Amino acid sequence: MPGTEDAGLPEAPGAVPLSLCVNGKPWVLQIDPRTSLLDALREHLHLTGTKKGCDHGQCGACTVLVNGRRINSCLSLAVMHEGDEISTIEGLGSPEALHPMQQAFIDHDGFQCGYCTPGQILSALAVIEEIKAGIPSHVTADLNAPPPLSASEIRERMSGNLCRCAAYPNIIAAIQDVSGIPS
Amino acid sequence: MIGEGLSRTDGPLKVSGRARYSAERREMGEPLHGFILGAAIGKGRVVSIDTSRAEAMPGVQLVLTHLNAPPQAEVIPKSDILDVQPQLTTDVIAHYGAPVAFVVADTFEQARAAAALIDIGYEVVAGEFVLDENSAAPEWHDESRLGDLDAAMAAGAATIDAVYATPYHFSQPMELHACIADWRNGHLTLHIAAQMVAQLADAVADTILIDRSCITVDSSFVGGGFGAKIALHAEAILSALATRQLNRPVQLVLTRRQGFTIAGHRPASISRVRLAATREGQLTGIGHDANIQVSPEGNWKEGVATVARALYAAPNRLTRTRHSELDTGVCEPVRGPGEVPGLMVFESALDELAEKLGIDPLELRIRNDTAIDPEKHRPLSGRRLVECLREGAARFGWDQRPKTPASRRDGRWLIGYGVGSSIRGHYQTTAEARVRLDPDGQVIVQTDMTDIGTGTYTIAAQVAAAALGVPVGQVRVELARSNLPRGNGAGGSWGSGNTSVAIDRACQALREKLGRVAGTGYNDLFAEVRRHFPTGIEAVGSTRGMDDEPSYENFSIFTYGATFTEVGVDIMTGETRIRRMLGVFSAGRILNAKTARSQLLGGMIWGISAALHEAAHVDPRNGAWVNGDFAEYLVPTHADVPQIEAIALDDFDGAANHLGSKGIGELGSGGTAGSVANAVYNATGVRVRDFPITISKLLPGLPKI
């Protein structure tokens, strides 16, 4: 795969080669096998829109999409993602051309400090897809019917993304706006 | 323009991941990475230390311990949170997790792995780790006494004398404590997650013994603070020492668990609340005795017992505090200091009194309103507590409240309503802002105030645009660098008020300067700037501290609120769910309706959290936090919070400042916690006086199924 070089970090002893595709752009890295996918994005590729909030899979700030599914990138070693397609907040939209979900977060004030926000936005997009795909959740009443695209389903499925500013009501309003759920 | 619900001007950068928080800055080049090793005992000293295995690890550049750390200022026992905070200068360990070694390596992975290979020998001494009725020293502090509370208790038609406990709380903002220190040509730059940059720069310079002119602190984007990013912590000092020694930038990000041991906490407390009232519900006595944890290391004291001093009228009053000096680490401000534990407790006690009297708890609060500060005997400015209560009650449908506890069911849910009052002091400190008019048509606002999610970038632009009569889009706001005009940062709910007053005064000064040469009849501000000041024009405005403002002597200045909550408690499992919530607040002139509502909602959710979720638990053997991470230290999630609402009354408090604005950052939390506790009682008939209200405390008392 033709790739862009690493960000110029000194090559750690024991580093192994890794090819990733991030936001459609191929990368070839030499990476310490102890490096999390989160730290690979932040420290090696300087894609710091993916946030480190706990480094233990407890807060959701590091949420990215891997081959279309959301994961906590801090709980995954970078070397486990050979050949994977990674989508981060930087690939979703730029300040000049925002994705509708990003714009909805601004319109509904779905953040204050903004640190959990990229993870919230990526989770929100994945949640809508998970519901559309018929994946049930803890609050799905009827497991034999498609889960409804409702506020309670969204709240339940977004609960892995903590927001200490507690912008929760506004985040839900933003997601409802984008997904067409009446508030 | 002031007050308009403009969307945040920093929004596009934040939602697109382009806003660079402290550990994301790279203008200094690639940094080295640090990792702190914390003490594995609660109290004692280091007796042996072997760093040889760590130093031999690949990539390791430096290992600092108390044996080789550079000279720093003397440790100040009982230091204030922005005093000097020397690191690794002693073998003494004062609390679990305190730094004992610091590793710097080429990468984070290398530094972390090497830190794990440092061998430390400890000598453990017995510590005091448990707050209880026996842990407090006998002396009373911060006592305020009027009349004779004991006599009022003896004569009261109804009285309450109850003991409540509140746990340790941590701020735990989503962004970890982080710093990149860069020593270059004799100048130290800190990119650090901080709420008060100038004060932090002072403390760092004094700690590491460099001239104050040799340091710049930059906190352009801060991922939340809630009090935790006010104090000077190890990440600033250790990264600064290392960059000066290595001549390379050093990045240090605390782990989430280190956020529990290296940053401080809200102390646990035990309160005895005494209330006495006439048969008609007139309070005759108010008493609040608090026993709070304090630290031998730090001087911060939580004002738990003080919250009711201006809240309700009563002739006989006694509020005071005893100190339990424990080795559980440093106390620091956590959002709603004093108010969260204090109001949660006091508003619960008032609810107990209302039930004893057979008076609606809303009505009891209204009957004990006061226009005069009952202890300072001066007018309360902007006292609109009763309006908050009445407006909230009407909108919420308080008249539908179940009159008898545990009397309403919705399937398996026991339904209850609760109300709580909020009060929060408004403070003003010195602050400066500079405003510049560029001939090319741009307004530049500069101050060292931080935007920690408070909306400062947006509000500052609105205030300047309003004062100068230009569109907000023409205003560029530069914040949070210690080489900008000095304020007092974000904290104490004073940031927006301080900053806005200074910006407005700078703009007025500019208009006067311009008016002297251009008159007042001009149509195009910038045409006049180009004509008379071809290189631009600037002015500095300042805000005086409250000690220098007579109105703060003539009035007691507070903000007020009332929260109404409906909960459901599952009769089978004891699980409590918030079903509805409304807060109504009186907080002066609102500067931005959108960001203010968000901040009030956030505060209310902190109230939910205090009542139902948050508690840090101490290991009584060694003072370690047994649940020190986001898996076990419970904070509200999306699923815990329904669509709730916050309303700010249209208000203006000229006693606070000429803009009429007061602080809102901490107002929403305390009374909300009380409202939740009272709603749980109304739902279940179970009064939990040991917070948070969890399933195990409710289950034994729930009605039979």
C-alpha cells in the first residue's frame, strides 16, 4: 500500500510495521507494539481530535469507527488494526464544511468544554446505524421487532460516552434533530 | 446583543477535533514523555530507591526522585492551592499515590514501562484515614452565632435534630491533567490544562526558583475544570524541571487514577442540622454543625455549615465547623464548594421539618424568606428566591405532588416530588482586559481569562460587540495566556462577571479616546480609527475587587434558584430514576441565553450526581481510593438524565456590577441535590441521611410489594 511516512518520532526498539487507512489516507508506521490505537492516532499521526479521557475504556472520549463500527480506541492495540479502515472526527468534517451532526451539536449547544465531543459525535452516528441495523439494546422492549429510533434507545446506547460538563440533554436534542426524532 | 443565545464561537473547532488542548500542542516540536510513579503506601517515608533498572530501559532520558530532584522552594505545610508545590524534595509520603519518582523517555510507552521497574522500599507509619464522629478535633472554627439556638430548640413547636453524611467528591474533568513544558533560551512555556493562568505562572516560578518574567502559561483550550485545574499540581512542576534539565519539551499527562491521588478532592463531611419552628412554620432556630476532613498538606476548607447563613430568616442561629485532619490527601475546590454537600443536607432537613409541621415544603420555604441578610444585617440584592420557587412550582405542577410519602404508584415505580432551594455567593475580583481596534476593521479582545467550557470566547465577543456597536463576527477573542492582561481566571463563578466588566470598560475607554478626536456623531467606527489612529488604538479596562467596591459592603450579593424533581423508585429493586426536573434561577443579567442554560443544566446534573451517584471510598487501611476511576466512581451518563429544563428569570443586579450580571457556574447544583433527596423520600417514605442515596440504603425501608 503506498503510504505516507510516520510523523518523525524516533523509532522505538522493537517497533513493528503497521499499515492503517485513516480517514481514507494510507499510513505506514513503525510502531511500538504496546501503543494503543488511540496513542497511535494522537502521538504518531497527530490526529488529536480523538481524545484520551481515561485510557481504560471507561469514558468513550476516544471513540473512533473501525471498519464502520465504533470502538474505544484506547482499549485496542494499534498493531491489531493492520489494514483496517479507521474513521476519526477529522475525517467527518472541517470547520469550514461541517457534517450535519457536528452542526447540530453547535446549534443545540451539545458541549461545553468540548473534550468528549468528538467521541460523542462519532458514537451518535454509529448509534443511529446500529438502531437501523436492528441491533437491540438493554431498553429494547420487544426483541422480535426492530428497535425504535427513540430518545430512550439513544440515551441507553450513548451511555458509554461520559460528559462531565453534563451536556446530555443538549446532545440528545442534537441527535434527535439529525435523526428526525420529534423532541 | 448581550444575552442573545449565540452559538459558541469556538464550536466549529471543537466539533471538528481541531481545537488543540494542552497535550495536543506541537509548535514546540515532538516532546519527550513523562510518567509519574505514585507512592504505594498511605503514610510514611521512602527508605530505599533503586532506579537502575528503569534507567537502563530503552528510550529513558531521565529519572527523578527525591535523591536527585533539582532544588526548589521550601515546602509550605498547610499550603494554599496556588502556593508553591515542590515535588520530590522529601522522602516523606503524606498520602497514597503522592509522587515518589518521575521518568522521562522518548515515548509514553517507554516511560510507563520504566516507571514500573523502579524499586521503592517504604517505612509505613500509622495514618488516620476515616472520618467519623471521633476523628474531629474539639475546636470549633468559622463560628457564627446569633441569639440562643438551644433555647429555640427547647421552645420550638417542631424541631429537627439530625445527622447527615456526605462523601468525598472529585471534579474529574474529561480532559486529564496535562502539561507540555518547553524550556527554550531561558524561557519556560507551559501548555497546561489550567483555570487560572497568571496565578499558576506565579506559583510555578516561585516553586522552581525562576524569575516570573521567564515563564508563560498557555491554556487556550481546557477540557473542563470544575475546580480541579485551579491548584498547582505535579504535572506542571515535574515537566518544568525535566525540560529545563533536558533542554527538550516534556509532555506529562496524568492517568485518570492519578487524577484521584495527585489532584485533590471535596472532603467528606458529617453534619448535624438543628431546626426549630413555630406551629405556623416560622423558623425560630437554624443550626448547622459540620465535621469536615482537612489535610495536613493543604489549607482548603469546605464551607459546608455556612450555606444557610443567608438562605432563610430565623432569630436564633449557630453555624460552625470542626476539622478532622486525615491523611487522605489534599482538599481542593470542587464545583459548588460548600453548596453541594451543605445544601443537599440542609434542604433535606428542611423537608423533614415541613413533614413534621404538616406544611407543604414549598410553602415552608416561602414563609421563611428574608429581604435582609439575617447574619450581616444588610439588604440581600436581587433576592428573588420566592419568585424562583413560585414560578417553578407553577410550571412544574407542584400542586400535583403526592401529599403522603409512598402513596403514588406507576406500575412498579413509586413516584415522588421534591423541591430544593439554591443559594450561591457572588464574588468579584480584580481583572483586566485589553481591547484593540485595528484599522482593517477587527476588534481584538485580550485577557488571561480561560474558557473551560464556560463560553468565555463567545461572551467576551458579545460584550465587546455590544459596547462598540459592531457585529460579533468582527471581534477576535484571545484568552488564557499569562502574558495577556491579568484577571483571576475561571473559578468561583466569577469569571464571566469579572471579564465582562473589564472588557466593557476597555470599550468605553476606546469610545472616549475616539470621541475626543472624532466627536460622537460618526457613523463608521473603523473609518474614524483609520483617519485618526492609522496604526490602530487600544485601551485597557479593569474590574475592581469586591473589597474596593462599596456595593459589596452595602449589600449581600447572592444568586438564587429552586429545583423541582420527580423521581421514580423501583419498588422491586430500589433503583431511583429521575423522571422530570425543572430549575428556575435568578442570577442577574444573563450574558448568553444558550450557554447559560447549558451551564445551569450541567450544574443541576451535578446535583443529581451528588444525590444519587458520586462517592469516592477510602481504603481504611492505607487511605487509597478504592474506586478511583470512571468505572467505579459513578457519574451520570446519558441514561441517567431525561430531558430536563433550566430557566433563568429576566434579571439585572446593579449591586453586582454595572452590567447587572452575576455568576451561574455553581448555582444549579446544591439545591438540586436536595430536591432529588426530597423526591426520593416523597416516593418511598425512606429518609436516607447518608449520601449518595443508593439501592442498598433504600431497599430495607421500601414498602412491601
